[in-house]
Amino acid sequence: MKANEPSPWTHTIGGNPEPRMWLMTPEKNLLLSWAMIQKIEAAEDFLSIRFLCEYGEVTLSSQKSLRELFDLMRVERVACIDGRALNCRILDGSI
């Protein structure tokens, strides 16, 4: 992301990790429990991130690197992701 461009995600600064992450999609708003998020993986070029959660398999993709988002997810510091700006797909299912 460029410095003057708003990021499609927000993060917390300091303190404890967020207990939940807010994921906005075109259809609905979801609160994802960090305790239920599993198998976070990124493509080699960081243009996509995929993970499992209580709603199924979530895939986020962008034409710009998602490396910062991946790093923030690693330490549970993501407060909100605007999936509408990141080509978010959710394949229904349970883990």
C-alpha cells in the first residue's frame, strides 16, 4: 500500500491482541474469533491470504501486497478488514 492510500484493514497499537476481528463483506458484517481462525497462509507473492474460521474458508486477494496484513494477523493485531476492497470470498463450511 502507498503511504497516501488508505489501507483496507485497521490494526491495534500496543495492548492485548484483539479477541475478534471484524470482516466486512458486500453481503454482511462478521465478527471472527481469533480462537477459531486456523491455517492462515499467504501466496508466495502475498497477493492472496487464505484462512479457516467458523464461517468456512476465507480468501482475500488484491493486486497489491498483503504482507502487512499477514504480519498483523500473525500477532492477532487486526481489528477490521474491509473485504469489499480485497476481493473477499467465503466458502461455506465449518472447521
